[in-house]
Amino acid sequence: MAKNIIVALDVGTSTVQAVIAEKRKGEENPRVLGVGVAPSRGVRRGVVVDCDDASSVIRTVMDDARKAAGVQARSVWLTVGGAHVSVSSSRGIIAVSRADGEISPEDVKRAIAAAETFIPKNPNREILHMIPRDFRVDSEAGIKDPIGMHGVRLEVDTLIVDCSRPFLKNLFKCVEGAGLKVVDYVFSPLAAAEAVLTKRQKELGVMLLDVGGGTASFMVFEEGVPIHAGVLPIGGGHITNDVAIGFRTDVDVAEKIKLVYGTCLSGELPRRENIRLAEFVEGESSLYSRRELAEIIEARLRDIFELLQKELRKINRVSLLPGGVVVVGGSSAIKGILDLTKREMKLPVSIGVPQEFEAEDEEKASALAAALGLVRWAGAREDAAGGLWLQGRKFGDFSGGKIVKWLKAFLP
Ligand SMILES: Nc1ncnc2c1ncn2[C@@H]1O[C@H](COP(=O)(O)OP(=O)(O)OP(=O)(O)O)[C@@H](O)[C@H]1O
Ligand SMILES: [Mg+2]
């Protein structure tokens, strides 16, 4: 029998990752068969700027993943991230169609389609997700699943995640240039959330925070539903650049210094602990203060937390997420990041570890969260791409119209 293979590809600013998994009948989660990871080229702040470079890295990671998995695979699911992603909201209102007032899946679809008509048309934007946050049936608000309820008027409030269409097309071009076919694509933190957040955290209220190389992206969940999200144009690469400037070294050396001696808790370091440059560059005799290094790292991370607090203020959730902040991404390995996040966000904090890898190599697993989550996302929805999901059930394909491509509203 042919294996049901799922491939997830995450083309990031710092790393390109491919995960090949197999979905077996009767098993909830796909099993990871092979992983390929390589340093990225041709990507800036999550956006492809050199297609040939990016394509060649994609080829490499796919070859590695295929070799490890022992399967050939050409169809891939993609994560979409980058500072060109933006988030907004829209409302749609319809009259319930059945004479007895019972709300059908068809009504929900129409309400979401109505919300779409209020989004300003822009040929340069592509909608990634339209997520129903909340429904109102007549005067009753705060309803998560209105199907089967009775009413006259159905109103939906949707979270819209969209991105630059030219940038998305460019990403497709690179992926196709590497001999692959795109099945579908998912906003990166939504995929990462699938790997590391529990149902309970999503119910309570939680922020998934992915601190990568060129960006820090987040998604906030409450009552099981994404309620806010965004991409900030700051990541580990900016920290490295700051170190290079502060220490007057080139960026490759700065990156090494950051990885070996970096921490973000400057207050905990003695004043006189020094880093010898000779350890990284032969023949150099300079000494750098480790505390100064920590101050540089801490300053950039504080910038991220300040922006995140601003985002939480927009939705009135400052210090109000009992599920806390769950951090993933390559930069989640910065020493002390848990303590600093806790202090700055005034919330419980943990590192998000995808279960597939368990404790074996948490750092590595956390950096792979988006790709591993995407495999799960795909496994749960593979045969229903383009359909609408509500409270775990799928109802209806939006086949036959332009609406198909983007009316991808999902609830866990
Ligand atoms: N041990 C570590 N300590 C500090 N930083 C680290 C460590 N390991 C990796 N990083 C940083 O993680 C970043 C890469 O993270 P990741 O692979 O998640 O980025 P990406 O997904 O390619 O980027 P983006 O999502 O922003 O497009 C780099 O800046 C790297 O320096
Ligand atoms: Mg990333």
C-alpha cells in the first residue's frame, strides 16, 4: 500500500527546514521519518530576495530529508512568515436561511463570505486565513459554534491573516524551482502552535512566540481560538548585527560569540568576566566583556517584548493570559530568555517543545516547531484543504470559486 507522506517546508531567514512524515491510518499524529536543515541563503526578514540561492538550499534540505526518510516526495506544505504578513479583522452579517431559524453550516459559510466583502480589495494582498473568532446570534454574543442554534440574524467576527501576493509568488517560484509542488500554505506561528500548545493552554489564553533569525512572530489564543497575531521585524540576526557593531567584529565571529557566551541576563554576570577574541579569530588579542555582550542581547530582546506588550494592549490582554507565553524558534535557545520573558511580559513562560522529539534534544526540537507543527496541521486537514473547519469538524468544500483559495477558516 502506498504510504501517506506529508512534507513540511519552512523557508526562514536563518535556516531552511524540511520535515518528512508519514500519516498512518488510525494514528492521530504523523510520524516523523526524516528531517533536513541547512543555513538559509537568499532570504531577508522572512522574504525571498534571491530565488536561485533559496532554491538551491531548498534542494539540499529536501535531499537530506528524503535520504533520512527513505522516501521520494515532491509535494510540500509551506509555512508563510515574514514582516509582509499582516493581521486585521472583519465582520459579516447574514439572515439565517432556514424557516425554523436553525443555523446551518451553509449559514456560517455565508456569514464568513459576507465578512470577506468588507475587506478592501487589493490585488497585491493574498489572504492566508480567515478565522472566525466569535459569532453573535441575534443579541447573544460570544458564541464559538453557532451551528444548530436558532436565530434570525448571524454575525461573525473574523481574524484575517494576509500577506504580500508578490512575495508569496516568489516563494512558490523558488519552491517550484527546486522541483517541488506546493500543496498548501499556513501562517508560520499557527503551524508552530499546532506542535507545542495544548488544548488547555489555548482555552485559557496563551501566546505562541516564535523568535527566529529575521523576525519574531506571535499568535494569541483564547477559548481555543486565535484572537490576534503578528510579525515583528526583529530576530536573532539583529542581535548578531548589534554584537558585531558593539564589538567591532565581523558578523560570523559575532554569531559565534553570541552562541557560545550569549545570555540575556546581564545583571547576573560579574563585571570582570572577559571573552578572549583569540578563541574565535587566530592571532587576535582583544578582550570583550561578557556582561556587555549580555547587555546588547538583552536590549534587542527588550525591544521585542515592548512591541509584544503593545500588541497585547490592543486586545486588552496585558498580563491577562493564564496560559502564559510559549517560546519557540532558534533564538529561544538564548540563555536566560525564560527569565527575561517572564519579567518583561509579566506572565508564566515556557519553552515550546514539540512532543515528537521529547527531551532528546529540546533546543533543536524547539527550533523546528513550525515545520513539525505544519506536518500535524497537514495530517489533520490534508484531505480537506480549502474546506472550513469549525470546532474540529469540517463542513463543506468551497469548491468552484475564487473563494476556495482563501476561505480557509480553521478552528482547532
Ligand atoms: N544557542 C543559541 N543561542 C542564541 N541564539 C541562537 C542559538 N541557536 C540559534 N540561535 C539563533 O536563532 C536564529 C535562527 O532561528 P530560526 O532558525 O528559528 O530562524 P528562521 O526561522 O530562519 O528565521 P525567521 O523565522 O525569522 O524567518 C539565529 O539568529 C541564531 O543565531
Ligand atoms: Mg522561522
